[in-house]
Amino acid sequence: MYWPMLLGRVPFPAHGVIQFPPWDALRDSGYQVPRTAEMGDLVTELYPWKAFTRRSLVGGTLPLWNPHLLMGAPFLGDLQTALFYPLNVVYFFLPTPLAWSLSILIRTILAGILAALLASGLGARRTAALTSGVIFAFCGWVTAFQTRPHLDTSLWLPLVFLSIDRLQRKADGTSIVLAASAFALPVLAGQPENAAHVTMVGLAFFLYRWAWPRQPAAGPGSGRGRFGALFVAAGLLALCLAAVQMLPALEFIGQLDRSLASSWGSKPLHEIAAFLSRDLGANPNSANVPIPESAAYAGMLTLLLAPLALLHRNRRDAIFFAALGACALQIVYGRGPVYWLSLRTPVLSGIPNGRLLVVADLCLAVLAGFGISALMDEGPERRRFSGRWWLLAGAAFGISAFGVAIILSRAKTGILPNRLVSLSTLRGPFSSAVVLAAAATLLGLALAGFLSRRAFAALALVFVAGDLVTASYRFFPYTTSGQIFPSAPTFEFLKLDPEPHRVAAVDVTWGSSFELMYGLDSATGYTVLLKRVIRLLAPLGVQGNSTSLVSERVAASRSRLLDLANVKYVAATTWNRSADVMASRPDRFRLVFSDKSVRVFENLSVLPRAFLVPAANVRTIPGEEDQLAAVSSPDFDPAHTVILEKNPRVAGGRAGGNRPGVSAVTGFEQRINDVSLRVEAAEPSFLVVSQMFYPGWTALVDGENAPLLRADYAFVGVALGPGAHEVQLRYRPDSLRIGGAVSVAALVACVGLCGVRRRAPS
């Protein structure tokens, strides 16, 4: 699957970068963007975040704050950065391209091992358990969500099941620690919606085992009450283990313009074809299924084997996983009573539940392992199986064949027999029919007694591996490390200006957050946006999760919002009207650089990153909406007026030295979690720093604590007395300090609990 990594190649969609105008020179005249699954998040968020983490740690700083994007944004608080996720430790020690590649291998292997252990622990035979592991490791959902926090979160679901099973069987400290770790890791992994799904599914499995134990209780104190108490203890310990990430994340969520009040809706029913479509190579694919969001292929033989799990000796768990998979599908595709119930369940009603497809894939993997085991356990070798076996397998084949027929009828392109050997056809609609027929033949030979049970189990493992690997082979395009965000003249020019400044692209001249990879600061970016960012920049075109600006709105704006955001350079392109639109305002924007289709304009009225406003010009407006309206007004001049919520308390009033003749910021140094300034104030003044206001920032003036205030609706500032001052802004959130202390205490408790053994009943 990943042999190009041995040659130093990196699984990264480089086309997602070089397709933009700044890389015109890298593309030849016949270049076309390849058809792949949607991989935008990899280039706009995930890889830049990992590179930023690596760069910061090499510099000796734990990146709690990201000064490069969105006028400054919390890095730790955004749960998806997964700063404390154990598997991300590879980025602490290895170059980003190597760590990125290694992470894919780690996820795949770990997903397979955990699924195999789960199937084995619940009663599947060894070969059958290995088959379950292969199915989960290479299923469509796991493949499509590689490199994304969704998979980092969901791959721990098998461990959640295993830990609950052990917790019921062994009442010792190790069981509590294992269960706590299993529930904490999905939270640390960075995808809150998937973490909620893992938690809810784990709770469902606990309730099932609590109500219907796998084996009768043995001895006093070993029944449901003990099991429930141990589960609660494990849950509390899990919360404590994850506190270092959870508390900053909860603080971050409180600053967002989102709620759980509205439903994300369900997927259209036709997308259930994802379980039969082997095509992961485009978005949408040949079955009109969006990739990665709706990928779910788990193998044709898997679908035929899953019903046979009902004949396994561990029928109770087989029924649970069958029911769990059915419930997940109802919620995903918006059908049935479980979907109705999900719309009325807190949290579940307000998150994107389409990602429960991973639960369905895991259930299929476990059920397939049970099905193989049931077949291996049934009677003597080479005996024809009874009618119930044929009935279950026949029903599965009939449903699958009907679905494949629909896929073939809706295929976007014709199927030509001479294309059967091509790689695209091996993953196309016709391949589904071929693989289904082959799977049915293999199972039919076993049920008819022509294959021994051991031979069938071995062949099933090989068949499933071949099916899934050919379906997911080269899902990621590979490139060299030098082609990941390669050098571009536009970015080299923007880095020449030594003054602290921000840049912005209009009309998607380049992708969101690309500035982070080149060490530039920007007012824009792509992530879950703080509500202040969205509301402040909405007049310039911001909407959704991306702050890409719109040229017409920027050029037409008469406000000083762009100036206040310290945007000195605006990049446009001749690919669309943006270059002409920006050139239509020579009074405001001056062309300073051209390269191929890119045009860079200087904002002639930009404000410095930090500046002083006379204290006499402080204007107090209590309400936030009124503050925003005032700041957005064309009449507001932020260079001479500052808007505050209340009158400030002056800091540094006893500064020594003669008063300077002119107020000025004479020094500015931006680090990741700190800002240092030297200020000379000729009169009582208010220092405004163009950085987003956020809890956790504190101010020191001449070495003493000073109030840090929210200025001009969204920025930070400090009131200063006359004289020369040293001002330092520091990001030291209490949420991290408290959460870190709780997590460390929980780790110590885990070490102690691992030494506790269950005492034998007297």
C-alpha cells in the first residue's frame, strides 16, 4: 500500500497547492488538476498545523497560540490541532514530511491490530480475527480519513469495546486505567464530533453488557453494581486524563459562533451505495458518492459473511454489533426510529452524524470475523452446510447484487470490457460486480463442502485483503518533500518587508492558511472561526469557516477594518476580476509586485501592528453590537480614536525619564506566545495591538501586572501613563494550567491503579 514511502515519497496532495496562481511557473501548459477525493483540509489546515507545531518545538516553544493566522488565534484551544495527542509525538522529533508519512502507517497498523484484538477477545478465531483487522484497517472510511483527526479519534473505538469487556471480567486497577485511556484518547485526538460518537457508542456497549452480562456474576460484589461503579470511575479518570486538552477546548468553544441547536441533517439514501462502490478516486465517485465524507466500502466478502455471525457461538455480541450497525445506518441516512430519536437526543442532534459510518464499518469487520469463525466451528470438515447458512448468505448476496446493479445503471461513464485490466476500471462500477461474483463463488464453495474450513478462512483473509487494498491503493497522490508548499516568487516578495505586517488574498488567489507555511502573518485563514473574527470581517466577505476576502467588498469598503487588521499587502490574480477590481482603487491600493497572473497591491492606509491613541480620545460604548457598528462605520478613524467597553485604569504612570515629544511604539517583537513592545508616550495614551482579544492573555507594563482590555471590538490594548514603557503581552491560559495539573494527577493515579489487583473473594 505504501511502498512509495520507501523511496522518500510523501502522501500529500501537492496539486492542492500548485493549482493556485502563485505557482504558475511550476505548471506546464498541459497541467490538469487530477481527479481525487476531496483533500482540501489537508492543505489548508492539517499539514500547516503539523508544520507549525514542528517549527515551534524546534525553536523551543510549545505553540499555545498561532500568531500567523486570523489576526492571532488560539492553537491549543482548537481541539483539532491535537497538541497533546500521544501519536503526534512523532512531530516532536522528526521532520514534518517524515512524521506525516509515518503517522499514516501507525494509524493503519493500529486500527488493524485493535480491530483484530476486539474480534479475538469476543470469540473469533485467530485467522478470522486477522480478517476483521484487515477489513477495518483498509475499509473505505479509514482509508479516506487518513491524516485527519476524524480517524485519530475513531480508531480507538475497538479499544473502547475491549476495555469495557475487560472491565466486566476483571475488576482491577489495570482495567480501570485501560477503560479510562480508551475514552480519553479520542478526546485528545482532536475531533470533538467523532469523540462524542465514540463516547456514546461506548456507553451503549456498557449498558448492553450491564443489562445482559456475557457470563453470570461470580462471588460477592461482582455483579452489576460493581461493574457500574468501575465504569463510572473509569469515566471520571478519563475526563481527568483529557483535561489538559478539554479545558482549553471548552474555553475555545465558548468563543465560537456555533451551537448545538440546529441539525446537520442526514445523507441521501442513494449514498448507501458506498458500501458497494470500490471507487475512492474522485469526489463524487462513479456511484455519485462524496469522498471522503461518505466512503464506507468494507469488502464484498465482508457483506456476505456478516449475516453468518448470527450463527456464531457468541450470538449475543453478534446481535449487539448487528443492531449497532443498523442504528448507525439509520442515523446516517435519516431513516427509521433511531434517526427520529437522534434528533431529540442532546449533543447527537446537533453534530454531523454522517461520520457514524466508521461505526458501521467496524461492526461489519467484527461480524465478518464472527461469520468466518462460525463457519470454522460448524461440524466436520467438507460437509455441506444446512439451509439456514445458504439462506443468510443468499439474502446478503441478493441485496448486494441489487445494489451493484443500481450502481452499474447509474455509472457516469460506459464500461468497456477491454478496460477491465486498467487500474481505474479495477476500482470502477464493473469491478464491484466482478468482485461480488468472486466473493459469492468462494463462499459458495465453502458452504457446498468443496473447501475445508481452514482453507476457506485463509482464502477469505487473502481475498478480503486483495479486495480492499486494490480499492484503496494509491488513494493519496505521492510527491517529494520539496514539492510540499514549494517556493513561489509572490511569497518571497511578501517576506522582504521587515516591518510587522499582515497579508491577505482576495478571491482565492491562493488557498486559505497558506501563509502559515511561509512564515507570514495574515488576517485570513481556515478553521473553526472565533465569532469576533466572523463578525468583524463579514463586511469584507468572510463567511463560514474561511476568511477568504472578496475583492469587490474590499475595494468598495469605506471603513478602516482592513487597516485596523494590519493588512499591508493584498494579493489578487488575473485569473478572475480581482486584479482589475483592486486596481480600480489607486487612491487606496498601489500595485507593487507582479508575477505571471499574480498582482500584489499595497494598502496605502494600513495601520501599524501596534500604535498609540491619546487617552483623551478614548470612546466608551458598553454593548458589543454597538461597538462593532462603530468600528465598521466609515466615519471611524482608529488611528485617532479607540473604542472601549469602559474607561481604563492607567498602567505605568510612574515611568521614569523625560517625556518624549512624540508618542510612538519604538519596538515590536512578536513571538509565538508573547509580544514585547517598547513605547514612548508623550501624554496619557492607550496602546492598541492588532491582535485578537482572547481569554488567557495578560499584560505586564514595566514588569508589573496591568489590565488588558478589549479595544475596537476585537483587539487588545493597555492604558499607559506618560513616559517610556516596556510592555509585554503573554498568553498563559488558566485553562491549560488547571487542565495540565489535573491530567498530571490523573497520570499519577493511573500508575498507582495499575498496581492494584482484584482480591479473590473470601
